[in-house]
Amino acid sequence: MRLLLVEYEEDRIEAVCRLYISQEKVEMELPNHARQLLLQLNQQRAKGFLCDVIIVVENALFRAHKNILAASSMYFKSLMLHDNLVNLDTDMVNPSVFRQVLDFIYTGRLPSIDQPSDKNFNALLTAASYLQLHDLAAVCRKRLKGIENTFPAKSVMSNGAWELHKPELSTTVTQGHVSSSEDCDDTHRQGEPLNDKLSDDETFTSSSPCLLSAGQNGNRSNVANINIGRGEEEDEDDEDDQELGLDLSKKSPESSATEEISPQSLREESPQSDSISGANSASSEDCSTQHQDLEGVEAMDVGEQACEQSQVLPRADPPRQRSRQASRKKNWPRKDKGKINVVEQTAQTGGSEESKVSGEQPSSRCSLNSNRSFHCGEDGENEKEHSEESGQSEGESLGANYVYRQEGFEAVVGDNLYVCIPCGKGFPSSERLNAHVETHTEEELCIKEEAEDLSARVAPTAGTELQPFECSVCNKTYKDLAALQQHEKGHWLSRPFPCHICGKMFTQRGTMTRHMRSHLGLKPFACEECGMRFTRQYRLTEHMRVHSGEKPYECQLCGGKFTQQRNLVSHLRMHTSPA
DNA sequence: CTGGGGACGGGGCCC
DNA sequence: TGGGCCCCGTCCCCA
């Protein structure tokens, strides 16, 4: 991370220097600032660094940054004020969809959708509408309206990912997720035909809203935007990188109308070089030297891309095969768990949390790929890969299920909150958990997943070999699973809200949510005096009496005073107990 | 060792 | 849905 930051700073300085050279008037506005910022935030999200909110979607937990979510969605904005744990309506969004949503929020792109279909986009649209992500909803709506009229062929990546770079849509950009330049936005507004729904298009160049200021060349902006929005994120889109990057190389040097190149456009000229050098300076140099005949930063972009394409896994490899190779290469048999874990685990070879960060600097293609595992496509592929390797069918494979939960639990914080789903053991760190996960064999996992949550809740009771299935609520034992399930239905009727972590059931959703906080170590209420944190406001109020010395609860029998009512009650028992 | 007090965690329930 | 309250329980400290 430190190296990344250093390289990032170098890039910024270099970019500013370019401005000095090319412009009499020096503007201290940094190019690509917004995109780099998002990139950093996305990396932090993947590592859970400074994440201050957890979103619960069914059995998956997602860490994120409040500010980012709040800036992207009014829904989140309203939710994030007081709570660090957000439960989403599972009728409106499922974990896989929310994962795409979250990636969209942090990148401005829709990551891989293996087989883009109306169903995919309907689910996305539902989620987007529910979460009040109007930009994403607009994308989905447009997709559903008709792909041939809405998105050019290049919009669909080879891996099914959707890039928000539709040229005609780019022209209508007024504000992106992160707008780096207001005046630039104004440039867009002027004279640009707005599409039917402005909001629908706002995010199409969310990463770089100023591209069109370089000229009216829609293709150019399209291409550049792709580069900006991508950077070092994944290698699976290299094909498109190549295709589009070449496009860029052709057009950019002949950007005849130099007067059209505004400072904004100049700032945006080297997004790819920035991002790539930020993530892989070594290969960046190598690549750029191979393309010295190309002028300017954009030529370097091409160099980067061409270099990537020549060094990365063979193009002929289907993504899944490539992913599998990468996975095996990493020697993490269980590491196909999900994007976040993949990233962490790759970095974890460095050891501590800090070393993970610092050890992340990609001096080789391999590490660059590791960084790129942020992408959801990797995720899905890995899941499928796992399915295949474990003999499962694709889709709702057991492996995928395991992956999902694992990813979710990776996101928890606190002591022993890295929970291994198959066996329910908790660990204080992801390293410990990952080491533990290694001890599970593939077969064991499959068996356990087949038993689903029962495997975690039902344990053979000692001395009850004939009735090994125990109810997790009342501890009654049954001889077979069906009998237990029948019995448990009764519990479910009165306790319809299960904890997705421990399986415990609650009578009220609020109680379950509160309970989840204890799993996650979320204590939003902090004492200003001592810093102690609590899961409930009431506890904090109660605690504050420790500092104030207030003892409002008085025993009418002996005059003893207490800070807590429950202690008075306990005290009264002492008076009333026969002993 | 034991009892009492202080402080805190978690669940149920009502508003 | 969350706050507030009550209850049960635990842990720790100290006399």
C-alpha cells in the first residue's frame, strides 16, 4: 500500500509537471484524482480497511465505507446515520446482485455478468431501485429496453462485464459518482444533447466526466473512459483493453484540434498510465519502452495494454481456465472463495495486516493479477471453478455457497469473528481463519454443505447415538433429520428471524439485528469519557452513570444506591431471599 | 472460599 | 424500526 501511494504521488507529480510544460497557466488540479481516489477506496474496501459499515444480505456480509454508500444512494445515506449494520431486504436484493451493486458503486462499472440476460438486469434493476441507485437503475432500464439500441457492441466485455462508456451517453454526463471537475461538467452540459433521462446517464463516465472536453470525438472518449474506469482491476478484460486501447492509440496522437484539448482533457489523458504505474510500475516501464514510438501518455496506455496482453495468460484461454490456472498457481486450494478473500489471501503471504498492505505492491504480473481480483468476474469464475473441481454442478453449487458465506464472514470485525461456516469455529483474524479453512477437505465441505445450516446447528449428542439430531433451540433430540425439521418448524413459527451467523432464531427482527451486532462487534455508541463502546444507546446511558456517579436506584429497605436498576433488583433478592 | 457490589452482555417485549 | 425497559446471566473485584 505504501508503495502504491508513493507511486500514486509520483504519478500526480508527473501529471502536474506535464501541465507545467503544456500550459502556461498552471492549474493545480490533479488529473485522474477522482478515479484514483475511487481506486484506493475500492482497494480499501477489499481489505476492509477503514470500512465502517457492514451490509447484510441474506447470508452474506459486505464491508464498505459509509461515505461512499451515502454518496451513492439516498437510501444508504438515510440508513447510515446511526447504524453500522444494514440489513437489506432479501426480496429486493440477493448477495450476488448486491455484490455487483457494490462494485458498481466503487468503480462506476458493472462487473461481469456471465450471461447478460433480462433476468440479470431485472434483478439489478430491482436492487438499484430499492437502494435508490438511480444511475444503476438507468443502466439496467436501458439494457432492458433493448441492448442493440442502447449499448454498442463494445459495451459488453468479453467476460460479460458491462462498461459504462456508451459514447452518446457519455456526452450527457453531468455528474458522476465522483466528479473531479465542476467546470468540466459544465462543458458537457453545453451543447450536448441530453438523453431522454438525464439521470439515467449520469454515471456512464462517472470515473471521468471530463473526457469529452478533449473533443467531440465520441469514440475517443469512449475508449479513454474505458481505460480510466479499468486500470489494473482485472486481466480478464484485456481483450477489450487491447481492442479499445488500439482504438485510442490511433486517434489520440492525431487529436488534431489541439485547441480542443482543454486542461481537463489533459488531466484525463493518462488515466491508464496512472493506474497501471500505480499498480505495476515495473511492467509499466517495460511496456512503455516497447512503445517508444508512440507519443504521449496515450501511447503509453497502448503500451501498457499491449504489454499486458503479451504477458498475461494466453488470449485463447477462456476466462475460467485462466482463472483456474491462476488459482492453482497461487497454491490456495480453497482460495477460490471470492474476490475479497482472494485479494487478502494473496497478500497474506506477506504475513501481518501491514505487510499485506505493503506487500501488495505488484512488481510482477502475478501480483498485478492479484490486485485485479477485485473484480467480480473473478469471483463468479472462481465459484464456478470451485464447483467444477468439487464435482458440483454450476449455479447454486455447494462450493459457491461456501464461497459466499466465507466472503461474508471475512467481512466481520472483532475477536474470533472470522467464522468458518462449515465447522462454525471462530478465529481472531482472517489469516487464522484461512489457515483453518485449509484443513477442511473438499469432500468434507461438500458433505457439510449438503447438510446446510443443520450441519452447524445439529451435533450428535453424547450418549444419544440413536437420536443424534438436536434442536438448537430447545435441545430436544431426534433420531432423524426429518423429525428434527418437523420439530423446528414450531420454533420457526414463533421465531421467524434467524441469525445468519449462528442460526439462532428470534421473535423480532430488531432483536435479531441487535444480536447480529454482537457477532460483528459493532458498537456504535461510544462513551466520550472513556471511549468504551456499546451496542445499545441504553447501555451507554447506563454506563455514563459510572462517570457521573449518579445512583438513581435506591433500595427502600436499606437505602443502598445503585447505578443500574438490575443491580438494585439483584440486591433486593438478597433482602428477600430466605437465606 | 464466599457473598455482595459494580459493570456489562444478551434476549424478550412493549411502545 | 428503534428506543427503552426488564430480565437473566456473567465476570471481576473486594471485604
